[in-house]
Amino acid sequence: MANEELTPQQREEATLKFWEENKIFEKSLAQRRKAKPFVFFEGPPTANGRPGIHHFIGRAFKDLFNRYKTMRGYFVLRKSGWDTQGLPVEIETEKTLGLKSKREIEAYGVANFNQKARENVWLYQEEWERFTKRIGFWLDLKDPYITYDPKYIESLWSILSQINKRDLLFKSHKVVPYCTRCGTALSSHELAQGYQSVTENSVYLKFRIKNHELRIEQGVPVYILAWTTTPWTLPGNVALAVGENLEYRIAKKMDKNGVEYLILAANPIVEDKVFGGSDPVTVEYLKDMVMGKDLVGLKYEPLFNIPELQNEKSYQIYPADFVTTTDGTGVVHTAVMYGEDDYVLGDQLGLPKYHTVDKNGNFVASVPGLAGLYVKDPKTEALVINQLKEHGQLFKEEPYTHDYPFCWRCSTPLLYYATDAWFIGMTKLKEELIANNEKINWYPEHLKEGRFGEWLRNIRDWAFSRERYWGTPLPIWECKECKLHTVIGSYAELEAKRFRPANKYILMRHGERDDEANQLASSKLEDPIHITESGGKAVAKQAKILHEKFGKLEAIFSSDFIRTRETAEIIAQEFGTEIIYDARLREFNHGELSGRPIEEVHQALDLSPAGFKKTIGGGESWEMVRQRTGDFIREIDAKYEGKNILIVSHGDPLWILRGVMTVQSDEELLLARKESYLAQGEWCAVSLKNYPLGSDHRLDPHRPFIDEIVLACEQCHGPMRRVPEVGDIWFDSGAMPYAQWHYPFENKELVDGGKQFPADFICEAIDQTRGWFYSLLAVSTLLGREPAYKNVISYGHVLDEKGQKMSKSKGNIVNPWEVIEKYGV
């Protein structure tokens, strides 16, 4: 391997080949499995974009520490993971399908959309794995945690249930950062990742006072000045706020248009901003100052005539403690639905709560001259300003450069927008978060009290819900009648709290066959195979047992093969119940192996999960049988409630149907095949679990399948339906220390016993201080635990030629393969 004639790339390839052929990574784990663990958490990437050169740096750091600790004798389990849900995946899926809005997604079908998202997320999996191996990053790629996996999601539900038990999960109508393109609220940590410096028009407005007792001449118009950088919020204005203890000045302005009085804060900086600039205004200040408390109660004329915003408290001046003279005029324009301070003030005062902007970001029909226009379009902004100018309400406009939040995934400008959302009360845990941060060793050290510590000291409640489709469904069911809500913590609870009474299904295999001791496969309808006389007597005996046990059968469904018809007729005679024949209950089609010795069929079967999709003799696969029997049972279950129903079929179809009804995975089905495979004439009783099943009849807790699950209200006993939202994907990754092990349903010793929790070491880029680093700490603190990690390295971004962070979403990444081929790793 040390041949000096080899290029660096060739030497690296030779080393990689040696490692792989000799399973060096696997051996390094096996040799140390009983040693003291050094716990490492891998931050999950999303495989719907190619890896870039910036991903190399982090993986190099991770591998360096993990190899060092391995060489020091520690057991370093390096479980890989994939972030597979949320807006990043949804947006790429929309692009693939040519969809541009939520309306188009729903027209396409949520089930179809989510299935495409599930496929898209693996678009570049092979390239990521090849990249990981090529750079020599030792990682267990064969057993990754996957955030969309049903077991992973069940762990997330369990955590949310525990959060709810601490009274930290709540629904509220608040102003949140809202993406009109994605149609959902975002959290404060998502908000922090999307700021851009922009230059927009800010405007100074003149609000005409209607009544006053100020010491100025009567008959001359008096205006109070306010400033805003968001002209689109002005149609929603319902009040003005002043500082009670701030001093205000009255300026007399005289020009060719006449005389008017203007009220603003008595502050030289404010005065210079308002009357100075490139187009200065000459005014004369009145001698007497006015206190803010003397302005309180004054009424003014609305900028726009919107009846829904008019009540006895609208269009007045109110005191507020958030008013300052740092920016603007010392007077704050208040649009209740579009600012956090505005909303709180409006709630306290009883101001109207009415949206002048819809969730698509367009003005509603009641806004004169602007209805249907997108509020962040510069053309719309110009129309707003022109209307104000025409009505004499605009004092001046000027460009203003500031940081404005954009959607971190689609780059749409966000609106601060009042909407219903689910929150996690992080503000209640502020001191616990700060105390936990004290236990973490940060590198660079300044991040601890700086970027990260400052974030914790100004912590906000976590806007947790997303009005989207491909994500972890919130396990919250609400009763419309009594308004009770319940938070589900496991799939078993769905069955325990089901609303519809369960049907009891008796699955029965046909009686003993009469064809040469069952040595030949028979899967053709026309096969003249009957049940034996003794087989018929055995079925008749079972019929009496069933009659005694169940009393009544509501229906009998049967395969239409001769042997199943004869079996069903014996049972029907005992119960007096009609038989319904259904082709979906027919025998497993063995294709050209039908009529051949049964041993040949057994030899053709692949008893592995991959074998489910393999056809036998050109006939059916087990997957096809799952599809038809699953279609059957779900159709029948929707028609009956609390009934006893007999199903007569064959060995393989009943084995698979039983697995569908008890929600077994392919692996679980195969493990249980020997025990659950019914003998001829044997039966078992089973109900279809109240679990969400996908279109392939496997457990799938995603929308729309989970939305079909109805629970019983503990209070009024009426139906409870799930809220439509999904959760923040940062919760998915923040909960990985537990969910990767399906905790607390399995592997409790790994988490509670300290074998794989907390992490001794994590490492990601600087932006994760308000992303994964925060969500890891947030979830562990919410669970009342110590920090999820002891040591963290945060490295800087790799920048492009313009000084911008390299990012998959921006498409400015350097192709790592080109660099590797030219220079090696």
C-alpha cells in the first residue's frame, strides 16, 4: 500500500479498499463493545440534496475525535441518521411535481404528495454514503435512525405526552412569523436562520386628531406622526401607542398648502429624523411640552375605511410601555394582528381582531382599492403609499435598510401574523435551560455566554405547530363538543381510546383437503379440491364452539374456492348467516408452480423482508396478497361496528391478513409465521387495531392516514379528531438521543442506564447554535434531564466567492468530487 508511485488519491483508495475488505471499522467496534463508551451523536443531514465541500469539514472533525477515542480504548458507536421530514423535503417535492401552493398539494392529494416526499428524501442517499466512505468518515450506515420511521415518531409522541403532563404544551392565538408561500407559522429558531439585509420604503404617517383640548389655535388641523417600515400593515391600524411619561412636542408647519400642527416625541434625534434628511421641513416648535399621558384618549381619523375594525375603542391613543424614541417618532402605529406588542396591547384593551391580510399574504376584500393584492409586492406597497398620499395622510417616505426575516427554506419574506398555533412554554424553563448550559463545555468558549447564552436569556415560547403535510403529526385530539383535548403518547393508546366499537373477526382456514395428503400446491379456482369427510366434521364441531362463544355472526366472508366454500357453508348452516364470496380472499397464486409439489413452493419462497415483493412462479408476491387482503378488511371494517364476522380463506392470505390487522411489520410477520400460520380447520379471533395504516396497509402515522383515527372523549364520550398540524422538524432532530432507540418502548438501558446518553461529543456548524444545538438542549430540559451533550465543537461556515454561506438550498456549493479527484481527501 505504501508504493511511492501511487498518487495520493490512489493511496487513499487502496486504504479504503483494505478497510472495507477486512471490515476494519466493524472490527474496531466489536473489539471494544464491552469497553467504556464514548458517546457521539450524528446530526442528521437530509439526503434530498447533494453533499457539498462544506460537509467535509464537520465530518473530518467528527472522525478525528471518534478515531482518537477509539484508539484510546473507548467503544464509540457511530450511528448515522437521516432528517427526512419537514419544509426542506416538502419544498423540493413541490418543485419535482410542479406544485406552487398548498391548494395545489391538496388537489394532487396529500397521500400522493407525502408518498412522493418519502421517495424524494432518498434522492441522493447513495451519493451521501459514497461521500462518507470516500472521505474516510467511519459511520454505521447500515442501521441509521430515520425521522419518518413509525417507531421514531412514536418516541416523539411519547416525549410530547410528557411535555403535556408538565403543562408546557398549549394552544394559543398569537402573532408568529408566518410564511405565506409555505402556509405555516415558523419558530423563533427557524426565524433566526433566515434574516437578510434589505432596503425598503419606510413611511411617516399623519393621523388627524378629531378632538383635543391642546393649547393651540382651534380650526387648524392637528396630526400625530407615526413611523413604520411595513406599509402593508397600515390598513389594519386600529390604535396609536405613546409613552405616558415621554415628553412630546407640537410643531407648527406652514407652507403653500396652509398651516398644520404635528405631534412627535421631544427628542433631538427624533426631530432631526422627521424634519431633516435630504428634503428638510421647516417647522416652528410651540413652547409648551405635552406629556404622553395628556395624549391618551385622543381620537383620530382612520387611514382606511374598514367597518370590521370599527368599535368604540378603535382609533384612539393609548399608553404602552414598549414605546421608545430609539426609532420613529415616539408614537407606535398599532395593527393588532401584525405585531407581538400590538397584539398584547389590543388584547388588553379589547381592540378589534380582524385580518386585513389573508394567509396567502393578500389583502382581503374589505380593504378598499387593494383587495387581492400580495402585500410584499413592491407594486402593492406603492399603491398603499399613493393612497395615503392622495388623502393627505403621508408625511414623507424614505429608504430604510434593516434586517428582515425570510423563510429559511423558500426565501419568501415572512409576515408577523396572528394565528392559532400550538406552543411549548420554553419561557417557563428559562432558568433550567441556562443552568443546563452551564454544564456544557463549548468550543469556541465564547459561544457559551455569547451567541448561545444570549439566545437562552431571551428565550421565546416555541411555536411548535406547522400547517403542513409531511412531518410528525401532532398527537393531539380535540373534542368539538366539550373542547377537551388529549395528547397521545403511544400507538397503543389509539386502540385503548378508540371511538368506534371494534369488530371481532374470526379468521378460519378451510377444512382438511382431500388431495393426496396435501402434497401439491393448489391456487387455481377450478382445482377440484374438496374438504375430506373428517375435515367437514371437524369444521362442524368448530362451528358449534364458535356459536357457543360468539352467539351470532353478522356476516360470513369467504374465498370462492371449492374447499373454502364447503367450509363456509358448514358454518353458515350452524349460524343461519348469509355467505358473501370475495375474490380478495382467494389462495396465494403460485403461478406455474400451482399443481407442483408443495415443497417446490417452499423452496421458491424468500423468507426475508425483501422476499415480500418477489413473485412465486410468475404468480403473486406476498406484497400483492397484503394489498388485496388489506383492501378487503379495511373496506369491511368501515361498514360494521362492534360485530362478529367470520372470514374463511387459505393459509398464506390469512397469515398476512392477520399481520395487517395486528399491524405487524414484514420482519415481525416472518418471525411469527410458524406460530401464527393457521392449520387446516383452525381459527383465531382478532380485531383490526385502531392504528393509522398507509395505502400499503402498513403502519404509517403520517397524514392523511392518521387523520382518519377517531378517539372517544373521556368527558362527554363524543368523537375526538386529530388537529391538522404537524410538528417542527427541529423537534425531530432534537429528540434523536431518545427516538433513535425507540425509547421508552425499547432500549431503556441505553438512555436511562447512560450507555448512549448523554453525548460526550457533538460537532456542527455555527448556525446550529440556534438549530440542532438548541433543540437538543430544549428537549432534554423539557424532559427534566441533564443536557443531551457534554462537549460541543462549533465550526465556521465555508463561504463561496461572494462571502455567502455554502448551502444546498442556495445551490452555491462546491462539488466535493471534483476537489477529491484533483487533490484527494
